[in-house]
Amino acid sequence: MLAGAVLPAILLLMKPEALLYSTPKGLYCERGDFYIDPVQPVDRALITHGHADHARSGHARVLATRETLDIMGIRYGENFCGSAQSITLGESLSLGGVEVSFHPAGHVLGSAQILVEAEGTRIVASGDYKRRRDPTCLPFEPIPCDVFITEATFALPVFHHPDDKGEIIKLLTSLTQFPERAHLVGAYALGKAQRVIALLRETGYHAPIYIHGALAKLCTYYEERGVALGDLRPATIDNSDRQSFAGAVVIGPPSAFADRWARRFPDPVAIFASGWMLVRQRAKQRGVELPMIISDHCDWPELLATINEIAPSQVWVTHGREEALVRWCELQGIPARPLHLIGYEDEGD
Ligand SMILES: [Zn+2]
């Protein structure tokens, strides 16, 4: 055999830490000269999804799915970046010799994991993701890789999210029990609100659902992208029509619940749809009467199942409870480390 004709594959691999590493601006790929979900304005940003902590305005160039770009446009205005380029899921693009491709993350409409590949080394930055069925977005797709970068929002063994259907039934039951009260559901404007509406519709609830003005554009956009939300009406109220909201479902962003807006409804039932509603103390602090545990993130068993399924050689853990998941990986014999990225306070949970 000729010397050097067949090099052991290991010598050809690029060290993952050289391909992608943490900087104060976010995850950086030096070879391709791009950042993933940077928290400060950069020359080139690849964006996983439209939540405000991942998708910021002011970058010179942005590469993302069509939906994420549209959502950024809706939230920040058309001039949210210098130039925007859309990428189709599964399509591969070369940036300075680094191959990048986007794959469904199952988190919100348009959300994607980003696969970064060079010299045989594959890293998947999954952004935020979940494994449950969600009628408003494509399901998470496991992508084989050497390094899987996972979020850790609910990465503690105590976090087991119940079945979504049961949580929706709680709301339906309350509507039957308290037909004279308005049911005010706090839900994040991107993803959660539309998911709660779609889940309600799946149970056969076809009455009008009233939405706060902050949700209107995003709900319209979801409908344009084929997510049916049924009869939605503006939740604007004056004193003459207070009673028309008796027994109605009203959805607004959590921030609106401290406003005068919320106090105008007749004897409202305060509801909040969030993974954090599993923590009784949080529900109590917010004055939530009916907590609905519906999360757009993985719970602990789903995080472990995903890592087992992908079987990466390394796991990097970011935003959330990094230590517990790193420790679990080590106990399984999977090298793992926290990325210590800063600036991600998840907007949707
Ligand atoms: Zn998110």
C-alpha cells in the first residue's frame, strides 16, 4: 500500500472547538465567519427562530428560514437587518468552506436546528426545541452529529410536563363550571398563543376566541402559513359590552395581565400557559388561578431521550440548568460541557 494513500479518518477531522466556540456575542464559527443567534449586532447571523432572545435586530446579514425572517419583519419592521437571505429546510449552503443546513426543531413556526459541518466534523446547534406534537410547526428531526448543542431550560429531573390535552381539558372544564366568567389566558405571543388556540380547536371548541392586539399580526401570519386558528376576534372592551366576554376565552401576552386591559373583563379567571406552571410557587406569585403546563421546550425525560437517540460523541449544554444535564451526560459516559452563553432569557416557555 502506498504510504499516505489512506489516512485514518481521525486525522481528517476538525476539532469541534475550532469549528464553533462561545464568544460574548454568541456562538461563533471563525472559518465561516458567522454567528448563531448572536446577542449583539454582527456582520453575519444565522438565526434559529423568532423569539426575541435568539432573533435580534441590527445584524448586517441574516440567514434563516422564510418564516423566521417574516416573523422578525413583523416584530422589528422590514429594516430589521441589512440584508436577509432565506434558506429552505434541508438545503445546504457553503459559507467560507463550512457547510450549513437548517432542520426542523419543533419549537415554534419556522424554528430550526443549524447543522455546521467542516472536514468531517458535524455540530448541531439546536436552538430551542421540543419533542411533543405541535399542530403549529414541523416536528423536531434528529440529525446525526458529533456534537449536539442542547438547551437546558427544563433540565432538572423534577420537570415532567404532563400531556397537553389534559391541560386544555382543564380550561374547557373551567368554562363549563364558570360560564359567567371571562377566561383570560396568558401565553407568549410567538408560538404559545397559537399553539393553545390550535389545541383548543382540535378538541372541537369552535366558539370565537378573543385575542389581545399584541397577538394579531402573528396569528394572521400563522394562518397565512396554513395553521388554521378558527374564529379570532379582537379582545377590545368598553363598559357597554363587558358581559359579552362572560364564558369567553381571551388570550393575551403575559405582560398584558398587569394592565388595565385585563381588569375590564367580568370576574376573570387568571390562566397562564407555560412550562413554568409546574412550579406552584411561580403560579402563586403571578396570581394564576388556573395554571396550564404547556411548554415549547423539552422536559427532562425528553432531553435525555433526544441525547440517547442522536447518540453524539459530545454534548454542549446551553441556556438553562446546564450543570444537571452535563452531569447526567458524564454519568452515561458522554463527554459534556456547559457553553456559558449569556443573554438568553427565553421569551417563550
Ligand atoms: Zn425560543
